[in-house]
Amino acid sequence: MTLSTRILAEGAGWTVTDFRCEAGPYDPSFEEMHERSSIALVLEGAFRYETSQGAADLVAGSVLLGNRGHCFQCGHDHSWGDRCISFHFAPEMIEQVASEMPGARTTEFARVALPPLGTFIPLTAHAGTLDAHSENGAFEDLSYRVVETVFATLAEHTMPAVSVNDRDRRRVADAVRRIERKSDSALTLSGLAREAGVSAFHFLRIFRDSVGMTPHQFLLRTRLQNAALELRQTVKPISTIAFDAGFGDLSTFNRRFKRLMGVSPSDWRLGRTAAA
């Protein structure tokens, strides 16, 4: 298995690490342990995450949650490789944030992961634009925003655990890869279901139960995250980015972008956030 890790930044009570894995279905998984409370934003790929608390299939946009001292394994039964930006927190930092968050009754995460919800798109997109040359303050700010958003989401959402059989997990993994590669194309539920060899209704159910959202919602999330990265990393016109991402209408792109990111595309490009 090829795994590369690089510490991007660290400060009092927090560390941010870039994890890149090239493992595939034939590579063994090894048991590891979370030495600190961990939150990982999945930027690319898909993998299976298993702990003593449960298991989850993670895709781009998902959020991995790890409690300090808990052992875990990650595997790629139906996929190849992934990239995560992982935030590791000392107990005192987690306790500080939890004590000031309404509804946070414990410093331990009650779930092993969160699906790719819209609230995490700005954080994931922001994390994807940072590197080891970025200012330490940017990482510290993002670290607090990430743990705050996780606690707020856990307090707000009660999401029951679901069970998807191995064959359907493979179907979903294949569909996720197709959406990520072809997010600018006119992908449809019926088309994805036909490739998976199941009915549209069955495919909708297994995708939603595995990923946490419908195929169409995941397609939109992928397009918006790709556009957010392009806005920060290039000087292309906003209209070009919108059309290249798969949006056929600029006004629709502007509206959806602002609804999920909290700011307009032009404000996002300038580095402004909803909290600014």
C-alpha cells in the first residue's frame, strides 16, 4: 500500500495533515489508532472506514470522525485511492469547543462519519486550496470551523445507521467514480442505474443509504466543489467555470453556489466567506 502523509501546519492543540493513499482492492488494510480526536475531510476517492463504533463508506465530501484512543481500519474493496485533509485535536481543544457549543453533551463523536452535506462544501473546498505555504492562521481558523461544524451537525441531525450489501456497495462505488470523472456531463439517475444493472428506484435507495444523499445531489455537490476550487486557483471567467463544471445556466450556478457556500462566486474568489 502506498500512503503519503505531510503535515501542512500545526499549532497549540491542533495539527493539519494531508493524507494521500493509492491503495486498491488487493491491498491489505492495517489496524491503526487515533492518537488524537480526528476529523478528516475527504477530498477525493472513496474507501471503507471501520472502527469499534461502526463502519461507513466514505466518498469525496464525506467527513471521517475518529475518537482519541480508538482503533480503526481503512480499506478500498471497490475503489482505488483517496485524499483527505485531516485535522487532529488535543483533548483540551475539543473540550473547549464542545463546552461552548449548544447541544454538545460529550467530547466524543457519536458517529464514525458524516455524509457529504452542503454545510461542509465551503470547508472542503477551502481545505483543497491550502498547502504547506499557506499562512498558519488560515489553518488555525479552518481547524476551529471544522470542529465547530461537526459538533453543530451532530447535535442537529439524527441519521440512523444503514446496511448495504457488498454487491450494492460495489455498484455505488462505481457510480461515485463515474460522477467524479464525468461531473460536467448530463448524468441521469436512469443512466447510472442502467450501468449498475438495477432499477432506478433500487439504485436511488442504495446510493442514498450508502452516500447520504441522492445521485443528483452528489452530482451538484461535486460540480460546486470543483467550481469553488477553480475560482480560487485560476483566473478563468466565472461564466467559463460554471459552464465547464456542468451548469448550463449562469444564474442557476450563481444561485446554487451562494446558497451552499454562503457567498457569491465573485466574493468566494476574493477569499471572502459567509462568516466574514
